[in-house]
Amino acid sequence: MSQFGPDYVRAIAPYQAGKPIAEVAREFGLDEAAIVKLASNENPFGIPQSSIAAMQAAAADLGRYPDANGFDLKAALATRYDVPAAWITLGNGSNDILEIAAHAFVSAGQAVVYSQYSFAVYALATQGVGARAIVVPAVAYGHDLDAMAAAIDADTRLVFIANPNNPTGTFIPAAQIAAFLAKVPAHVIVVLDEAYNEFLQPDDQFESAAWVRSYPNLVVSRTFSKAYGLAGLRVGFAIAQPALTDLMNRIRQPFNVNTMAQAAAIAALNDTAFLEQGALNNAAGYRQFVEAFDELGLEYVPSHGNFVLVRVGDDADAGARVNLALLKQGVIVRPVGNYGLPQWLRISIGLPQENAIFLAALKAALA
């Protein structure tokens, strides 16, 4: 098969998603209903009732293609973020936005800058266009923006920044990002990936969409998969000035956000009660985790997302070993050896009882 496709495509390692509940049930002979999944940073409350009602109303139109331009969803987002609708690009999840950006702005042989321990899709998107990756070493498991600015070379066309970062949960304050944007050459596009923005504490929150007015080379990426509970519907969006959205929409697949997803996203966007419920649960679950990790003497990275990265041993296979022990107990978490963190596991914050089941299983696995 080596005669097919370019070398850079054959070099790509496919994205490894979190194990589905059904797969774990089959593999270990477990009851699906008893399995707890804390692997994929999903909303433990599931999809909002407001979105379910909106999808039921939209079902009558499923015999026709979706609105390819997403007029109503773009209008709702434009109102929320105080930008023109023409500044918005819709994606099949924010993963789609990241891939679109790479294809729209980077040619084979050019360079993309991103941080060590940042989202795996940055590497995949870079490889997918045959570009050269400049991976900047992390500081305290987070982005070193000064080093990233210094790493930009003559061939660099794109920079990915995750804030908060997945899988480490680290956060970059607004002032540091603003200083970074001021350093970046005008021909280099910066994608600010804010998939976990809604989980930030009020003192940390800032509206990055406002920066788009000042920086024609900035793309702000968001998703409905996490705080809004629409992971299975795949809805993401980007905010950028028209010179960039025009290029992104030339690459974007037609009808990439389906009718049900558009209706559900509009409803979720305005469901403040659902967001507040999720934020309260996330804060309480984070305390539940870190108190237990402190009691167990485990190192963890302070997180600003809906997950915690925790070190479960010192040996090279600690993450894989403890992960397997958890799977056998019906608990699914995320090993992160593919990020160069083989001693660590990433744990999504679930409902209180799900967190308790995980912690009990972790203590048994460590014992």
C-alpha cells in the first residue's frame, strides 16, 4: 500500500478517541448501565432539554438539506458575541474548525507552531497538509508564549493556542495573550482555541472575540460540545474578520452542520440555567477530585477546564497500568501517553456519584 498517498499522510497516527461504554462492556464482560465514563470531557448532564425540544421541532425538515449558511445560528452567535454574522464560520465541532484553518492558511512545507502537551489535533491538522511542526516546550505543563513567539520563523503561517489547554487544564491570562498577539507578524494566523472557555471562573473570564476587531490575523474557535452538552451533534464555530472567514468558507464542506445540530445549538446558546448548573457541578467536582488526590499524595495539574490531569505513578507504564485496572472496574478515563505523559491520566469531572465511583476505583487500582 506504500505507493498510495503522500508520505506525510502515511505518517499520521489516527486520532485516539475515548473508549465508548459499549466497547468496554464487551471487552470486560460488564453491564453497560454500571459503567462510568470520565474520559472525553463530556457534559455529565447530557443534552439540555431546551435543545431536545428544538430538535423535535426541527425534525419535520429533515427531508431537506440543512441551511448551508446556518443563517439563524450565525445570527444568534453574532448577537451573543457582538460581531457581524459574516465574521462567523460554522464547523462540525471545533475540531473541524482547526482542520479548516490548517487547510485554508497553510501550504505543504510551511510551518505551524504549537505547544508541547497541547491538543492532539494540532499535530494531526499540521501533518494533514504536509506542513512542518514547530513544537515549543511547555512550562509547568502549559504554553510558553514568549518562546512560541520566538519560534515563529519565515515559513510560519499558523499558530495554535489552547486556552484552557487540553489535556493539562492550564490557563493563560488575558494580558499575556494580548502581549503575544502584539508580537505576531501580520501574515501569521493565530487560532485561539477556547473549547473550555465556559468553565473559567468569573475572575479569569474575558471576551477574546473583541480582539478580532484589532487583529485581522486572529481566529477565535469555540464549541458546543463541552459546556453546552452537544458533543454528539458536533457544532463548533470560529470568529474572525472577513478576509479569513472567506478563505475558511471556501474550504468548509457544504452542510457541515446539520439541521438538528443548528436548532439544538441555538437553544443551548440561550439556556443560561443549563450553563449555570454545569458550572456549579464542575466547581464542586473539581474540589472533590483535588481533595482526594491530596489525600492520596498524587500530583495533579491545577485545571481550568472540566477535567484534571493526575500522575498515578512513577514507572513508565503507570498510566496504562492504572487505566487497565480502572477499566476492569467499569471506569473509563483517558490515558495520555500519546501526549508524552505516560505516567498520567486525564479525568473528566462527572456527577458527584460518578466522581465517587472513580475515586473508589482509583484507590483500589493504586493499592
